[in-house]
Amino acid sequence: MSPEQPPVTAFGPDFPFPYDDWLAHPAGLGRVPPDRLGAEVVVVGAGIAGLVAAYELMRIGLRPVVYESSHLGGRLRSQPFEGADGIVAELGGMRFPRSSTAFHHYVDLLGLPTAPFPNPLTEAAGSTVIDLHGRTYYGRTLADLPPFFTEVADAWASALEEGAGFTDLQQAIRERDVPRIRALWAELVEVWDDRTFYDFVSTSKAFSDLSFAHREAFGQVGFGTGGWDSDFPNSMLEILRVVLTGCDDDQLLVVGGVEQVPQGLWTRTPDDLVHWPAGTSLSSLHGGGTRPGVARLHRLDADTIRVTDVYGGTRDVSVVLTTCQSWLLSTQIDTDESLFGQEVWMALDRTRYMQSTKTFVMVDRPFWRDVDPATGREVMSTTLTDRLTRSTYLFDNGPDRPGVICLSYSWMSDSLKMLPYPVEKRVELALGALRKIYPTVDVGAHVIGDPITVTWESDPHSLGAFKGALPGHYRYNRRMYCHFVQDDLPVAERGIFMAGDDVSWTPAWAEGAVQTALNAVWGIVAHLGGSTPPDNPGPGDRFAELAPPALPD
């Protein structure tokens, strides 16, 4: 990118609204009528979407009441290693694109330091090993690898240009040229909603001119964050959003753990509160702890929804925001069908979640920095492989502190292979795979403390890592995403809102959770008779202008 070029941000393409500018505006996000100040709004789920919404609603002068069935922070979960100070395993989100400007608004608000994420073939990684078909390749940049890998990378770039007009659309996103974004994206929605990522790759001229081995390598080890094959069945639209908005590039980690973001929002005392006295925080409004998990949501009358928790406690409110995984509304929470229209229920129940497993160990030091005198290379590197581990990441906390290895980060069928096994077996399998790649390195000899693992599909409060939209799911996503604008809904379906990355256009990225939370804040303010400042219109104020393209039913 030249110095004159504006940066790529998560601006659209489906709904090109400037969330970062809306957040930064000194006029604030909105106001509610005086008789609504202090009104309770139930927020179901204390993940990043729930806590962003709760924090902003509190600033406006409402009283968010947050219910959580599992863990404050949701899938932004940084689990400390026992006995270590500030050494964590990032079980959920761990890399956050610089383009995620709404999410980074809160990172910066909390004063949290960030650092480049050690993705393959980046300076932060130092070096990368690609292990494919039993052969290993070492490099610091793509140029260090055999020409075969450059051919794969070039084919992917060419396929994007050929099939999606990538440069023109990304330039429009850089420039925030709304009419151009909408025109170009509407064409792609019609072409690619019904087609898979694999279809896009395999039918492109760039890849069809090459061998199957090139396509296979792209799936197995890929570029950017790693292999792409677990996404091959997904709608190509989902992949286009990722690459167009720079989600797969220039990623950061939050030093000390990303869970500091939701935890920080929970305890932060804003200095621009409406209605509440100075020193008020979400934590103080709750007496220090969230309410228990929600067991039931049902409507009492046109303006009242009763929320029942798992211990039988009830609360009657006029507004509810659900930020849990959408399947939980039909499996874990007894939700009145009348709260949503049948088209929305279809969308919620058709959500398809992707499986994911991570296994971490803490090691005595960042030993991978040692240089093998025989080769002059580091003894171990960030690793992409077609073996069981798939991706191995190395986290250096300094020469005098323990390091962390994500031994294995896997998806879908590779995650299901781990599902039945305890953490000890998972570590054993991962170390066995790494021994084949690094036969002279005894990784196990450096392991200290207890290993940590997660399989998100086995978590009853998650049921999967995040949404992965299939071909034909665009209409479903649009129904969920646009639900925050409720003027045209029947009265019986108003007052209940949705947010979270599975409601967004960019599942798996915290930015999508934050953006949908901000949509819900606008919707709740409007529902309660409030408004946004004239010089800082919100997403609903501009909805008619920016609404995602509609496909015929």
C-alpha cells in the first residue's frame, strides 16, 4: 500500500456503514426520552457483542441486565496457565485484523497493547516451515520457498481478480465509495451466493491452468493465516468478504490476552455517562456478577417480555437483546415462537457452525529461537502441515519468560478427530506429528505446567466455533442482520433484538460481533422512542440507503 492510499477497513461490503466514525463522534450514539432513563434492557450473553451493547446502552442512560450461562467474555477466552503470571492460551479469537476498526476502538479505549500476530511467512513469525506430502520447506518469506508456492499464491490472486474484480472493489472499500461498493457487490451476490469456495477456485482459469497439486496445496497450507480447505464447502461470498476487508492480513494479538477487552468493558467507568452517577460500571450495576443463564423467553403483552433464568427468577422488560449462538434459542432457551417470524426462525435454525479444536502447552522458554549449527536455521518454526496438527503457532513472551505453543489448531473433520480424546492424548498426538517434521527436536522436554485444550462443538453453550455460511444462505444472513430495523415488523415481533458474529456478515471475526452489537444499540434506542444526534446518524438512520442487496425469494 502506498502512503497515499487509505487503509482497507471492514467497511461493508454488504452494509457499508462507518461504525468507526459513528463511535468516534463527540455527539455520541443516541439518547432516549427522559422517562426511559434507567429502564432495564436484558442482554442475553456476556461475550464481546453483549458487553459492547451493554456498555453503550449504559452510557446512553439505560440499565443493561446481562445474563450469562457460562463465561464472561464468551469466545474471547484467554485461559491462564496455572502458576504462570500473564501467560495465557487464547482458546477462541486470537488474531484481530487491523482493518477491524470498530473492535480496535474498544481495544484502544481500554489502553490495551497489541502486537503483530505470528502468522506464517510474516516478520512476527520469524520463520515458517511448510510440511506437505512428507517434505518440508523452510522460509521467512514466500520468496524463500520453491516457485511452486509462488505459483499457488499468484493463482489465488488471479482467481480473485478474474472472478470478483478484486482490485476495483477493494479500492472502493478503501475510499469508502458507497455507490461503487453497492453496485459491484450486488453483482457478486447474484453470481456467487449459490456457489462454493471450492467451485470458485477449481473453475477459475488461474487454477485450472495448473495441476491438482497446486489446488491441493492451497487447501492444505494456503497463504495468509494457513490452509483454506476447511472453508471449501462454504459460500464464496463469505470468503470474498474476508479477503476484501483485509481480515486475513495484517493481524494483531492483544498482549496478555484478548479476554481483557470484555473484562475491561465490564469494569470500565465511562466519564460521559447519562443518568448514572460518576463511577458507575456494568459491574457495579450488577453488584459484581452477571445474572444466571436464561432458561425461557416469552411475551406477556405487546410491550413486555418475561425473562426466566435457570434458577426460576423472572424479570419483565420491554426490550431483550440476544447475543448467544442462534441455535441456543431453540435448544437451550425455551423461546416463544411468536417472538420471531417464521422466516427469521428458518434463518436462525439453518445457521451452520464450524467445528474447531485448539491444544496448547506452556514451555520453559522460547527454545525455537535456538539455532541449529548444522543448518543455521531456528530449530522450530511456525508450521503448516497436512498432518494431524495442521497449524502450529509459537508465542514468544520474552527470553526470560515461558513461551506458549499452540500445538494444533484444526477445523471441521480435523477437529472431530480430536473430539473423543482427553487433553493428554491430544498433546501426545500433536507431539507425535511434530516429531516427524522436527526429528531432532524434543518439544516435550520443554513442556511445563498443564496443557490446555478446547473443542468448541462440545461446549453446550457454543455448539461450534462460529458460523460458516453454505451456498444459498445469503437470504438467511440478510434476515438476521436486518432484523434490528423493526418498523415493518408485527408488534408481537418487536422489542427482541439479535447480535453476535453469527448474525453478522463476517462470522469468526470479533468485528462482526461488535458491528451487530452497535446495530442493536441503534435499534433499542429507536424502539424506546429515542434518536441519534442529527450530525451523527446511526446504521438504522441510513438503512434505506445502505441496506444489503436483496435476492428474490
